[in-house]
Amino acid sequence: MRKHLVLRVVSKLLMPFILLFALYVQFHGDFGPGGGFQAGVIFGSTFILDALVYGVETARRVARDWVLRLFMIAGVLIYIGVGYVALFLGGPFLDYNTLSPHDPVHGQHLGILLVELGVGITVAATMVTIFFAFASRGRG
């Protein structure tokens, strides 16, 4: 890839904007199109772009396997944790109204934000893990 200087420079310039767009989709998903799944796919695609342009081994140094597993677990725990907090506060599982008993609308926003954050983290880490699994096929 050393010969493809334009591709390397353009991808390096675009990556921060792709990540910024992923954050936009993540945090505005409850007001419009988007949310955790879409943001996770966009965020994960940034690492995949990096791996395609600069090499899989370079990307693996940034996103280690144990870090990806940790993010997958953390995302699921955030999702489930919101449900259990609602249970402990006396409501049904994933009933966001119980997260803020004095202002149910605030509870709805907080619950959706946290659940979508958990989904986004899990999807991004899973996408990168699947890519690495396919990219390393055929190697010893």
C-alpha cells in the first residue's frame, strides 16, 4: 500500500469525519433516523477502512482482540444494566419511565440514550471482530 499515497492521505483525512458522523447518528438516533446499530456500523467501518488501507496488522495493534471482546461485553452489560436498574426501581424490565420517577420524559431520554449506546458499542466491536476473523482466514 505504500504506492497508493493518495488513498492513504484521503482515508486519513476522512476518518475523523466518519467518526464524527457516527457520533452524530448515535446521539441523534432517538430524534430521527439512526441509533446505536447504525452508529456502530459506521464506527466499525472506520476501523475496517484503516485495516484495508494500512494493513490488518496495523489495525490489530490499535484494536486488540481482548479490547474488542471487552467492548462487546461492556455494550451488552450497559443494555442489560438499564433493564435491571428499571427492575430495581420497581418497574418492568427496560421500562424507561422508572429511571426518573419525577419526570418520565427525562427517564425515556436517558434510557434510550444508554440502551442505544450499549447497542452501538457492541455492534462496532462485533463488526471489527468479524472483519478480523475473515481477514486472517488462510493464515497459518
